[in-house]
Amino acid sequence: MKANWEAAFSHVIKSEGGYVWDKNDAGGETNHGVTRVAWGEYLGRAIMDGEMKALTVDQVKPFYKKQYWDRCRCDDLPAGVDYAVFDFAVNAGTGQAAKFLQRAAGTKDDGAIGPGTLAAVSNHQPNEILERFSEQKEAFYRGIVSRRPDQEKFLKGWLARVDAVETAANTMLA
């Protein structure tokens, strides 16, 4: 929903935090949730040393809008569902977020949100979509840890974010 972009971005940027470079995190050097690789691809150039640490929220906001919100067609999703899809796209990629939304809506999970997905979503109550979407996210994160036990230190935070996003998304429902 178009009116939800600012609120959704505010929630996501708080969840993403500031500068981190955890050697065990597959994302590598990250600031405000933006990885060095993703930032370089967005800008179309190599990132200089120290540049990631200097990123501001205002600099990354258009990145989030273009790379995640717009790609997931969040302006066309129901309030609350838009935020949940956006948040997960940031964590797992737009294709994964689209597939989870499609499964939650009971349609073909091709990873691209188009007219068919939007129609399927509109045939369900947003709270039902949110619940199914969140269940998949939890299973997804548990699956990561099952395959890669060295990622277990992140599981508690991932699951807390699943719950927090679902709770906040439910408050946004129209």
C-alpha cells in the first residue's frame, strides 16, 4: 500500500541497525542492512574502504525503495502484508519473499509478483496471509540452522524478528 512505505521503511531500518562486519555473517560488511556487494551493484561501481561505515539512512532509503519495496510491488499489497513482504525481501531476497507470499495466497510460487499473485492475495484476508507468511519464514530460518549449525547464533534474533514483524504488520491491517 502506497501509504505504508514510510512506516515500513522506518520499521525495517530500526531492525537492520547500524554498521556490522561479522565474519560469520554471509552478508559480510553491512551498514543499515545494506551489504557491501548490494551497495556496489546498486551504484554500479566498486565500494571504497570506509565507504560502508559512512553510509547514512538517507542515502540507503532510495536503495530500499527500488531494490525491495518496488520489486515486490508492495504499493499493490494490502497494508501490513506490504511491510511483512518488504521486511523479508530485505533479509532473504525479493524472489524468496515473492515465493512465500505466493504460497501464503495459494498460487504458483514462481518468485515474481504479478497480476496473478495480486489477485490471489486479494482473495484472502490479510491476517491469514500474514500468518501463513510468518510460518514459512520461521521454517526458513530453522532450515538455515539445520543445514548450517554455525548460523545458530543468529536464530534467536531471526525468530524474534519474525514475531515482531507479524505483530507490527497486524497493527497496520486496514
